Amino acid sequence: MNLRSIDLNLLVILDALLDEAHVSRAAERVGLSQPAASSALDRCRHLFNDRLLERGGGQMRLTAKAQSLQQPIKDLLAQMTALLDPPQPDLATLQQIVRVVTAELPPTLLAGGLYRELTRTAPGITLALMPWRGAPEALDGLARGQADLAVSVFPSVEKDFTRKELLRERYVVAMRREHPAAQAFDLDRWLAYPHVLVSGRGETYGALDEALSILGRKRHVGMVVPSFLIVPPLLLDSNLIALLPSRTLLRDSGEHYALREPPIPVPGFPLHVAWHRRSDRDPAVQHVAGLIEALLSV
């Protein structure tokens, strides 16, 4: 038998016909007209080489073949439903590790309660934060099943991945609150003090330096660090100045830091969460991705 020639919708209609033993009631149950249901019954009779329903004693009765088909058809439809639309498990019962690889998970996310929300909604999920080694390696880890989610900037991804924009980030100039450049802040005062540059490769020249060179200006890079999260403590003890994504600092940071708009245009960037499409239906992975999105949007 050629399965490609079989309309599986016939099984749905046949299930109703065998339950109701009545064409009109079966038609109403599945949302068909009576003629359409009669036509479906004829096709089922041809498919199974049996009358299936026969008139006798003023009503329709199931043949022996039809009776033998009732439970297998119900089992098959239940399996198809579970395959195509599986029931959502109770998050509270999940026992699973969700591995997240990220370049810079903003402190506002952690302080906003990712672990606290997981404890409340899905206490059996263990969150494993993995080190960042670049966007290509992060996507490769997702493809290989070595990670479940990646949070960073992904300008593009291949069709095997799902990418979702979480937010658009902007840059701010940050320094300690009593920094001498904080008053009457402008380009000259910004460039009069050493800067912290963030580079995972130890580079001392970046896009900002390129923009300054067009203006005939340059800055002095006093320190290079591999992560934005290292920067805030460095600012408190020095005259260093940093250009940071606005969410790098906690919301109560005004007590300790002075934040200013960059004196020249500095483009922001989008932050994405990405996963392999095999995780589209993984409730634990999708729950963590949803919490990350919700916490970052607050």
C-alpha cells in the first residue's frame, strides 16, 4: 500500500463515524456536511475493503471489521496528536539542565531574579552559565548540543537556528561620581582622562578610536579588559572613564557613578537569544529563554 496516497483526515472522520454509527451526527461532530461525510465513508469502505457501517433494524451498525478498527484508530490518532501537539509538561516537575553560553549576561538580568524566577516556576531546572569564546563557537555549540541557549549579538544565523531580538542597547559614558570630568562634560574633558577598553582579544584600538580619528582626535587607553562586567569596580578607584552598554550598571548605580551621553555619536547594538531548532519544543529551554526575555525587558 502506498501511504502517500492516503488522506489521513479520513481516519478522523472514520473515528467519528464508528463512534456515532450515524452519518449526520458524525458530520456535525467533525464539522462536515452530510454529503461530505457520506463521501468520506465511501472512501473508507474502499480503503478497508469493507462496508464498515451497514443498515439493519432501522439503524446503522458496525461490521465486525469496523469493530476491530475502533480502538486501533483511536490509538493512532492519539499518537499523532502527541507527536504533532504534545501536551505541555508541568514546569514544576521538570528535571533538566539548561546550558546558556553568553558573552555578557547583564547584571540587571541576574539581579532581576533569573534564578529566583526559576526557583519559583521550575525548581528542577539547573541553569549552567558557560564561558564565551565568540559567536561562531557559540552557534557551533548549539548545533552540537553542547549548549541550549546563546545570548549575545548575532547579526545573522543559518536556517537551523532560531534567533530572537531581546532588546536594543545603547552606550553611555561612565565614571566615578566624583570624577573631575563629570562636571561640564564634553569631548575635551572625555579625552583628557584614560579610558578602559573592553576587548576579548586584548586589542587597544576599536570602532570608537576610528570615529575619533576622523575628527582628528584620539584617546589614551589606560587599561584593556576582556569583559564589561570587570569595568565598574575599576572606575570607583581611579580616574578611568569607560564606554559601557547602559545595562552593565545596576539601576542604583547613580550613588557611585556619573553617567553621561557620549559626546560623539556611538551606535548601539541589538542583543539576541538564539537556540537550535531542535529546542523549539523543549519546554525547559523555552521557559528559560522566556524568562531571560521578560527580565531584560523590565
